[in-house]
Amino acid sequence: MEVVISTTPDEAGKLAADAIEELIRRRPEAVLGVATGSSPLLIYDELGRRVAEGSVSLAKSRAFMLDEYVGLPEDHPQRYLSVIRDEFVHKVDVDPAQVSGPDGLAADLVTACEVYERAIADAGGVDLQILGIGTDGHIAFNEPGSSLASRTRIKTLTSQTRRDNARFFGGNVDAVPRHCLTQGIGTILEARHIVLVASGRGKAEAVHQLVEGPVSAMWPATALQLHPHVTVLLDTAAASRLQLASYYIETFQGKPSWQGF
Ligand code: F6R
């Protein structure tokens, strides 16, 4: 796991965009894994700038979302497919038909999860997965107690996550759905490169557990310690509880330029 502690808020977005740009140059038809929430927004903004400048094009690539609320109507602005269209698809040149998520409106949710797993596998798997992290240590919506081998399935959101996400629903926690479909931890671990971004003191404990805690279903993000290629991009507040922060900083500063992410 590579931990990068940024000093400016935009730096993490730029570093993640660098990793994506490098991947797309190598493999224009790359498969991206995209997250919703606040954390990846700087990445999508930076990618949008680069697409507008012509330095990168996602026209041949495709993207899979991590998760979706169950039951939000198609025109709901917080339906994750709508959020990803607004925050990612509309900023870059990816083909909207090539961006998909689990179907939280399916009559048969169990089958929808299986269909989604198959779609990811048929696309050849995810080359680079963007992740945020919940204050309770969730990745995607794998809440504490999730199996570390889980696949895409229905989950119940914790009250902590629903409170955290109430800001997207006008502050009304009751408007936040109770259920979601989410890629499992086992699904996420199959991505070839995982780039997790986190900022703010509210994430500091979850980040400490992710990087330095014991692997445990109580902090689902700790499963990423088992993955061979994870990059964690943090601001100083999110990194504030890391015991080895100065080592991570020294390592990144002394990193040879050829090493990349
Ligand atoms: C979003 C997702 C969640 C968020 C996490 C952090 O698709 O799967 O795991 O990444 O809840 O959310 P923010 O970035 O809003 O703090």
C-alpha cells in the first residue's frame, strides 16, 4: 500500500488523474471503477480539465459504479447513476452508454447483483478503481461486519452512514434510503489498481485503521491491505492519526520518477 499525504487540497485529485491518464495512454479501452460522494469530485474535475485540453480522452474507455441506493426513482438527483452522470460523465468524453451501475430499481434485486457481477467480468474486470472511505471504514457500501470475500449484494446502511449522507438529502436523514446494492469487498479486490482518496479529520480514524490497523470486518477498508496495488491519497487532516506519517512522506518525496503509481 502506498500512502501519499498531500499538502494542498487539489494535489490528491491531480495525482489520481495522473494515474488514470497514464493508464488510458497505455490502454485507451481501460475499464474504470468510479465512486460517488464528495471524495472523488476533485479527480473528476481534473479529468474534465484534461479532456477539455485534449491531453487525455476517455472516449474508448468504460466505467462501472460501486453502488446504488435501492428504490430511488430514476429522476431522483441523488440516485447514484444520476450523480455519476452529473459529476463524471458530463465532465469527460466517456460514452454514457458505457457507464453502468447496479440496478437499484430492479424487481429482482438478487438477480440484478448477479447480472452486475457478470457485466464487470465480461468487460475484463476493472483496471483502476477509485474509492472513498466512510467514517465507519466502509468501502463502497460494505458496512462493518461485511464479509471480506463478499460479492455484489444488497446491504443495509448503518445509521452513521445515513447520517453522513443526509447532507445530500437536504439534511433529512429519513430521506436517505436504508438499503443499497454494492459491489462486495471480494469484487473490489479484483480491480488491478485501487486508488482511495480521503480528506478531512472525520476520516482520520478510518484511515488509520485502513493503513495501520489489523485486517478486520469491523473496518472493512482494512481488506485493502491484502491487495498488491493500492494507492491511498490523503490530506493532512485525514492523515492526522497515522503513526508512520513521516515515513510515508519521506518515502514519497524520495520516490524515483520512473516508479509511477
Ligand atoms: C460511494 C461510496 C462510498 C463513499 C464513502 C465516502 O460510491 O461507495 O463508500 O466513497 O461513503 O463518501 P464521501 O466521499 O462523500 O465522504
